[in-house]
Amino acid sequence: MNASIFVQIAAYRDPELLATIRSAVDNASDPQRLVFGVCWQYIPGLDEYLLFPSELDADIRLVAVPVEQAQGVCWARHVAQNLYRDEDYVLSIDSHTRFVADWDRHMIEELTRCPSDKPVLTTYPAPFRAQTSLADTPIARLKVGPVMDGSVRFEPFFDADTTQRTSPIASHLCACGFYFAQGQLNHDLPIDPVMYFNQEEFTHSLKLWTLGYDCFIPSQHLVLHQYGKEKPVFEQHVHWNDDAKWVALNTRAQIRLRALIENTFDPAHDSFPVEHFPLGKARTTSQYLSLLALEYRDGELLPLAKDTQATR
């Protein structure tokens, strides 16, 4: 029997969710190996038509949550992750994703080519509009972007050298809309539901680093992603547009990030103690910040030099 893949998806009122699951199934070399864990956030009486799992010939573990109970993307990814049942691999994606042919086989092969005992494939995928021209579309790498909400955002960049690569490229940054790893990752790195949006990728990357995981950019296109500019206005549903309490959730996440870096008590949330979502001990936070040309000072992440941007 082929190795199993757990596909974890956080979906917020997304009309692309069914098409995402269908694309994964239709393009897999072995659809029977796939198990989906979905946190579906919806407005009762309005969004039910967007999700009919019975229409799909797929193994789907589903948690349906009315939007008034939703608490942001990290909370939703945490819920989806908790549906994991020791599958061999884990793939974390957004609910607006498309897959290339035989993506499951290619991902596993790419992962085995990574020179690390604990590799993670990750990048910002090419946009939907590139589907007909993937051969001419460069693969994005990741760099540190602006400081925002107590954290740093990541951004894509592209090499001037467009030579086709044959092996994954080492990185230090993780894109949470697409990463693939051995299933053990879900045991080693439980997703912290208290983080909100702008804290997500830096926190995840930092934890991967301190746990001894190594990120790699795949050498080939494996999935595509629907970005905001490609969505009709009426389909651009995000939590912070629907829920006024997002400001409080974001502030709480900033407190959480400071507690994580400083290894101090977090008063922001008693239900999810910060010690349940710790950093690892294989490598240090200070080493990671140095790699990214960042420093932590007076409760804030700051660039080491004004014009410095680490590209990893």
C-alpha cells in the first residue's frame, strides 16, 4: 500500500474549497492514499451550498464551524491539524489551491531529495493564471518582508538565473499556505491557535528551525494558488472583514509572540497555554534571528540594519 497523505485545510467561506479537494483527488497518482482534514467556517443559512462533501469520492474528516465561533486562520489550522491520525505525510494548503498531475508522487520524490533528516517543502505557489504556462513560470523563493503587528511578513522573489533546477533549494522560511513534510511534523509542531495572521509564518518558521527542521523550495511546480487579485470581489471572504473582534485577537497574538520569544508567561489565553506550543531545543531563536538579519529589542522584531532584507 502506498504511503498515506493527510491534507489539512482551513477554509473560511471559500467557494473554492470543493474544487480544491476535487483537484487533489483527480490529479493524484493514487487518490486512495489521501485523507483530508478540513475546518470549514461558514455563515449558517448562507454558505451551506458551498460545501457538499458527499459529492466527492474522498476520505474527508470535517469540522464545520459557524463564523461567530471562528478565531482566525491559525485557530482554524489548529482545528484541522487535530484531525490528523498518524498518516505518513502531511500537506498543509489553503482552500483555494490546484494540483499538478501526479503531485503526490512528485512531492514525496522531492522530499527524499532534500539533504536533511527533517525536510519541509514549502514556497508561495504560482498563481492560477499560470496553469497554462508553468514551464515558463519561475518558482518563487521567500524573503523577509516588512515588520507588521509585532512580527515580520514574508514575500516572494525570483532568481535572475532562470535555469531549470533539478533539486530543492535550501530556505529558512515557511509559507503556511503550502508545506509538505513527514507526518511526524504534526506531532512535533502543534499549531498555536492563539496566533492570528501576520504572526503565522514567522512563528511557524521559527519553530521549525528550533525543532531541527529544514525548509526547501521545490525544484518544480506542485500546486497553484488563487491570490486575492484573482478572486471576484464577492468571493473575497476573510475573517477580519466579518468579525470586529479580530483586533482583539490580533493584539492577543502579538502578546503571545512576545511570550514565545522571551520564554515568559502568556496571560493572553488560559485555554491554550503557551507551553503547549513551545519552541524546540535543536537550535536557538538568536541563531534564527541572525540568519534573517533581525533582532528582538524592547518587545519588537526589528531589522539589524535599515535597508537589510534577508533572502532565504
